[in-house]
Amino acid sequence: MINKTVKNAAEAVADIPSHCMLMMGGFGLSGIPENCIQALLERPISGLTIVSNNAGVDDFGIGLLLKKRMVKKMISSYVGENAEFERQLLSGELEVDLIPQGTLAERVRAGGAGIPAFFTPAGVGTEVATGKEIREFDGKLYLMERWLRADFSIVKAWKGDTAGNLIFKGTARNFNPMMAAAGKICIAEVEELVEAGELDPNQIHTPGIYVQRIFQGVNYEKRIEQRTVSH
Amino acid sequence: MLTKEQIAKRIAKEVKNGQYINLGIGIPTLVANYISKNLDVVLQSENGLLGIGPFPTEDKVDPDLINAGKQTITMVPGSALFNSAESFAMIRGGHVHLTILGAMEVSENGDIANWKIPGKMVKGMGGAMDLVASAKNIIVAMQHCSKDGQSKLLAECTLPITGIKCVKKIVSDLAVLEISPNGGFILKERAPGVSVEEIRSKTAGKILIEGEIPEMTFE
């Protein structure tokens, strides 16, 4: 088996340059690559374009990269809950492409799957359709959306092996599997890294072919945005 | 006038046995509390879960298990987890029977606006555009008027549109209305103590009123 392991987050992100296109898994703060975000904060880079469903909160997740002005553009579907983000956006320091969530997920999926474009009903008749090709299929209108691919994708999984195979837990899976495939170089951080052969091949969510670097992360905070409980 | 809980309770009456349902953030989330225990339905969360259960007890809180509103949740027996591309494949593919979501404005031909207030609110559409473009049945939970008394049921939406000609039914704090295939809000039920005249005066779009309009019930 090809061994994909690197020592830690710092080594994994050491060659990520300024002005590159970066995908980051996660929905809200669930399933985000906490270790790599911390390691990126130590790098002297800026001008990043980040594809991520959300933009973190003010003091956690991608919010930390925004605060350090490392981000030029966000490609996301929902960016509430982040005052610094809103400030940079309204002042024109930050560019944002807001994309319907299903379209974002499918554009990333298409990028990893080698499908350059597809048609979706989401956004027909709205400002999202501006400048896009519209076609009628079987009496309904659809608009053409292009694939999304990145120089690097950074994902977070529950378990992984040295061959790069990944298993996710709960709703922390979200955008991670599609992003793994859509990055030229995919970095996977996992809570538990085991030797190739220890994971059940029947249970693998993301096959190792998509993953170029893998390491076991440390000190996961797994912050909760909306702690709701029943009594 | 209905409270938010009463709007949710009235919408819960629309739920049918065997349905897969997506509930939006806000009042729609409350609908789950009022769905009859005699019905077998499955709630979808667009980040990647079929089978949303109640909020967890304190000792069962799991940061890796949240709904689309980022709230901690549980899973019911028989749940399934999947990635977000798969999740929207089941939404666009028409496998989700019922979508319930909030709105800032609805027009008389069923257009909905709920994602952006230019110059004020830049949060994004999340999954709303995919949901309204695809669901077979869309019910909107909303306040009939804005805080300053302006009708939100209009001839045409003034805010940026989320989807066109998609809303089937509205449950507001004043009334239950259906969108006519030919355009117009068909008044079906009144909130307790609210007159047809009040609803008519607070609906800026075309309102269609035929015969006696019953007061709504909740059971």
C-alpha cells in the first residue's frame, strides 16, 4: 500500500502558497479541519480563495483565517454568525460568491468526478442565474453550473488509515468526501490514524486514492455553535 | 393572531403518513414538536441525515451530530447518514415529499423571498434555493405583516427572489392561504378571532375569498 502519512499539520500545509484555491470541509463548525486551520495561521500567506459551505465564527474555524486577513475570497452557501466576515464584506475587503448549498456540493462533486458542468433547477429566476446558460428539459427550466476544483483540499475525518482511506462520523461527513476528490492535493486530518488493513473496506466512505497526505490530529475542540438539549 | 408555536401546530396538520420532510430554520423546526405520534414520517437534515430525533439530553450532546440550523440533535432508530451532495441529490431528485420553510415575502404567483435584504443582511441562501426549486409541496410559515405593519403577501416580491412559482400554501399568524394556479392567495382558514376583513386589508396581493371562511382548528 502507498503510505500517505505526514508527521503533523505543519508538515501537511507547509507548501500551501499565497493566492491559491483551497477547499475546506465542514458544515458550521462540525467536521472542520481544526489542526490544519491552526497550522495555516502560522504560515506567512494571504490572498487565499476558500471554498467552504460556511465561514466559521469570529474566533473559530475559518473565522480565524479571516481575522488574519489571509482570505481574499470565500465561495460559500451560508455565512451568517460571523461579524468580522460581514464587516470585511460590506467594506469591500473580502469577495464572496454565495452559492445554493446543493449547487455548491454538486459543483465540488463534479470537480472530483471530472464533470465540467451540469444543469440544476436551483436558482432559476433568481440573481444566482445571472449570466448563466438556461435550458429547458422536459418542460422545466434549469441553469448550467460549472465544476469546482482546488489546488488543495483539507478535510477532517473520524478515522483514517495510512493508505488514506477515510471514515466519517455523524453529520461531520457533510462536504468532506466531495472535497477530498476535488483537490489536486488532499490533506486529511483524522482523530484516529491506523495502519492500512485495520479498517473494514466495507465501511470506507472516502477511498485513499483521493488523499495525498494524512495525519492524526491533536486536541480537537469540536466547538458547538447551537447547543440545544432536552430535559 | 397565532403565536409561532400555533403556526407550527397548524402546519403539523398538513403532514401525512409516510412522508419524508425537510424543516427549515425557525418556526418550521418547531413543527416537529406537533407532528402526531400516530404518523410515521422521517425528517431530513440537508447537511446529511435522514431521521432527526429530539434534542439530546446533556450527557448525549455530540458535536458531530447537528441539524441544518447547527443545533445539536439525536437520531431516531433507522436513521441514515450521508454526504451533502447525496443529500441534495435526494432533494433535487424529488424524493423529499414536503418542505416547510420561512419567508420574508411571498407573491401571489408563489414566488418566495427569504435569503437576502440588500445592504442589510448578507448571510446567504444555504439550501433554500435547492429546496424550493425541487420540492413537490412547499408550505411557508411566516408573519403576515412586517413589524411596521407592511403586508408580506404581495403582488410581486420586492426582495431578491429565492425561487419562482413554488409555494403551495402559507400558514401565517392570521390565516391559511393557498396559491391559486392562476395567481392569487385563496383564503382557506382564519386564525381564531381574526376577521376576513382584517386578513383582506393586510394582504397586499390579490386575495380570493369564496363562501364562508372557517376558523382554523389545531387537532
